[in-house]
Amino acid sequence: MNIRCATPEDLLNIQHCNLLCLPENYVMKYYMYHSLSWPQVSYVAEDESGRIVGYVLAKMEEDSDEAPHGHITSVAVKRSCRRLGLAQKMMVQSYRAMVENFNAEYVSLHVRKSNRAALHLYRDALKFTITEIEAKYYADGEDAYAMKRDLTSIKDDIAEDRKQSKPPSQLLKLVRQHTRRTVTSDQQELSQEVD
């Protein structure tokens, strides 16, 4: 399985996955809006044949009076590929991209009260907390849990990763040293073959 950033070319397959998996469906214009506005934060999972088997559709909220934050609009994984950790991996990629690209402070989502599997994933595995219950949130009248996850620990992880990685000038120096060694050893082999 491969997880990568979603592209506009993926939108028909994302929509197909959504129609197979979820009762909340969207028009193509809505997917396109997400893809063109925040291309960095939506992800897909592909099988070995390159077929999309899951997705996370995400966006950044545009409330100017609040801290920058993201929102997970929709998550789905085809039944045959569930219980492989794909939803969790895509979600982590998505909110990490929210931090790296938009300096997001937190991420939010809504989940049906009856969706125990998703609630377990969000609350227990991904450390979201329930902030409120929104009555009749869904078109069929079902209530939703509004959930939120603070992204401070993700910011800290990214900062630590950057500290441990070599600055570009040091990387360039290492590449040059390696190249010199390789060229020198190749020259020595050539001269031995000629002799």
C-alpha cells in the first residue's frame, strides 16, 4: 500500500470510494474546491495496482478570528482494505501537512454518534477529544460528536526533525565528498585495468 498526497486526477476515484463507503456524499465541485484550495492536506491510499482504496479529504478553516486550524471533512477506506491502519496513517499525514504548510494549532472533525469504529480510531488511536455534541448534524437527523486534536506535539516533532536533519550546506558538502571518493576510486580501478 502507498499513501500519497491527493491530486485533481484522483477526484473521481475519491468520489467513488466515498459513494461505496459513506452515507455523506458530495458533488464533484466540493472535492475540486478542497483539491485546489488546500492541495497539501488531502491524501489517498493506493493498492499495489495503483487503485485508490481510501482517502482523507481535508481543508484549512478560514475563520480569521481563531488560531489557524484544519478540518477533516471526510475519511473512507474500502471494506477490503480496512484494519490495515490506512485511515490512521492518512490522517497523521494530513494533519502533519496542516502544521508544516499552514502552522495549524489544531484539527477538528465530526463523527456520527453511532459510528463506534471511527470514534475508537479518533479518540483512542489519534487522541481526539469530544468537544460537543451537535444535534441533528447529519442530513438524516443523526447527532454528531464534534472532535478536536491539539497539534502542539506534531509541531514539536517537526521542530525536532528539523534540528536533527543536516542543513543544506552540510548536505551539499557530504555529497561533494562522496562524489570525490567515488571518482577517485573509479580512476584507481581504471588505471589498474589499463596497467
